[in-house]
Amino acid sequence: MSVDESPIIGMFLAKFDMKKGNIIEWEEGCSAFQNLEFKALPSGIHEANDDVVNFVVPQPDNPLKFCHGIAYFDQNGFDQDIRVSGQVDRSQVRMYSLGFILNVEELETDKYVADLQNLLTTWMDLKDYRVFKLFSNYFKNRHIPTNNQLTKKKMIDYMPFWITKLGPLIYTIWKACLINKRIIILNPAGGSFDMCNSLALCLSKLSDACASTNAVTPQGLLYTIGAIDIDHLNRIEKGFIACTSDEVLLLKEDIYDIVIRLPPIGSIEDMINVDSHVTILDSAGVELKATHHDLECFTFFFQGFIEDSIVSNRINTQTEPVSWVQFLIDNFYFWLTAGMIKPRYYQDIITTGEPIESNGTSHILEYFERRTSLLYKSMSLLLATGEHIILPSDLLSLQLDCFSVQDYCFVEILALKWFQTSISVKRSDYWSLF
């Protein structure tokens, strides 16, 4: 492979300077790209000892298209040898991010982490901070494959982790992806950008399922964004999925539709703690929860993910309460049949597939792709009747919640987005559910 064929089209070293702030200390092939020092050193990254940041930057000759970027961050701010009387000697603090700019066709960024980590840690150990020959030599010979192995888990392999963490909210997000919502994931103070980016990638795979329907363009995956991107976000016309630690972005209600607020995630205790749960808010600050049908689907299809009783308790807090109408119908069936028969909106769930293996990323993606395809086909059949007013019971054929106003709104938007058809759900007619 020649240098011209290498996916790496640029390389740079960003530094946090105590006096100047974020600066580019060295670069090759990156002079046409703007704000790399802010992309590679996002707000809040100084709270980590090291981290990996993914991002995108507009192509210089076509601002509507992007190149991928990845940077490895390292610092010595937590080292004991720069402390004097227990206090950090700020004059000795070194914070750097070494990054690559990759061509637009290069989608697999995980494989570059090992080289970036090895290069930056080796260079920092040399402590000669004005000599960049190590980086220049690598960039000159970037067409030569290295033997470095992956030093971390692939981002997509965190899918089972995020299914467990999100619980039934994964369905809320899946539906937001299907109607091309603009989604921002808020990284908490001290949170890992690498983990946050892994969630963005996993959610983008749910959005990619739309491609099989030819109904709507999947959301753009922007990875890490910051305050410097506000103007660009205002110009984006389609949906996107992005991560940020800049809460100021949430004050700009016109640039996003929903925000996913992550809790600190540093241990298995963080993952299962009832008080450490993910919340989803719309741009008006209203919390969005999973529907009761979403909860039923999650406990059936992802039962292997919720064996712990603490996780089981937490997912119930992420779900809408049962409506009075459903409560009455459930109790009517219970007393009429002595608990032997459940209403058909429960029975439909178990006819749509088998439980998913708890370690199977590919099985999770296949499940949501299948759900998306079935939703598209069922929606096509429903709209083929020519009816513009549908009943709550019609949502059963779509495998949605026939009692949830949230799903009524989703179906109405979906018909408009996917089929350019205006419909409404007759929200007071529940007799067909008996």
C-alpha cells in the first residue's frame, strides 16, 4: 500500500497549555482542518488519566462531508513525582492528545488506538517536548502496517453493556433513531469519552437499520462535539448522534431533540446502582420513559441481561406507569379467567422471536434490524387501507404500546416521515382491545 492509499491523511499533536489553553503543537497534513485542538481535547477530558476521543471534521473542500478523527489523550497530572508538599506543580503538568485524521471511507477507528497510545506514551517518556521526529517518521511510513494489537475493547463490543445499562430505554432510543431525531449524549463529569463514543456508535447501528427500509436516511454519527460546533449543528438538516461534556449545548434547544444523560460509569457497581441510571429528556426538559410494552419486550427478549434483582428494580424506574385503562383491562381478564388468560397485547410479544444471548452483539443488531423491517412492512399494510384515523388496537400489529400516548405520537410521525402520509390515533377508543 502506498502513502497515497493510506487511510491516515493527517497527524497532529494537541496540547493543553496552562497559559494559552488548547493549541496545536505539531501537525502534518492537517493545516486545512480547523479546531483540531478542541476536538482532541474536549471539555472535561483533564479529569481522566488517559482516554480515547473519536470525532469528525468537515472536509476542507466540501463542508457537508466529513473525515473521521481519533485521538489518544494522556497526561501526567496524576503522577506523584510532580507533586510538591502534596500539591500538583502546575508548571510540570503535561496534557497531550495525539491524533489521526482518516479519509471518509475509513470507518473502523479502533485499530488505530494501539499505535497512537504507543507513540504518545513513548514520546512523553522521552521528556523532550520540542522534538517530534518520532511522529514525523511514523507519518512518513504510515502505509506500512504495524503489528500492534488492540489495546482495548472495540466500541461496538460494548453493545451488551449498554443494553444492560439502558434497560427498556433502548426501545425509546431505537424509536427516536427511526424518526431521525437529533440525539446528544451528555458525558458526565469525569466520564470516559471512549465509553460515551461507544454508545454513540452502538446507537448509530440501530439507526442504520433504517437503510433496509429505504424510508429515511440514517442519522449522522458525529461522535464528540463541543461549543465550537454550535453553528455547524444549526446547519445540519437531518438527524445526528453526538456526544458532549459541554452542558452549554443543552441550553440551545433548537439544535437537538433529545438528550441522553449518562451517570458516572466506572465500575460494575455504577452499572447496576438504582440511583445510577440513564435518563432521557426532550429539548424542553421533559423526561422520556419507556412504555409498558417496551418493558414487557425487554424482560422477554433481554431476560439474560437482567438476572440481577438490582438491575430488575432499576429498569422499572425507567418505565411509564401502567395507564388506568390498561390496569382495568388487566384486572378484568384476571378476575374473569382466574389469572389463566392474559389480554392479547401480552400474548403478541412472545410470538415475535426468541430471547437474545447476553453476549451477542450481532444478535442484538439482528433483532433491531428485524424489528425495524417488520415495523416497516406492518406500517405499509396498515396505511394501505387508506384510513387516516387508526385505533389504539392497530398498534398491536406494529408491536407497539396500544395505551401509550408516546407511541401514538411516534406512529403519527413515523407515517409522515416514512410514507409521507398524515394519520392520527383515535385515543379514546379502547373497546377493540377487549
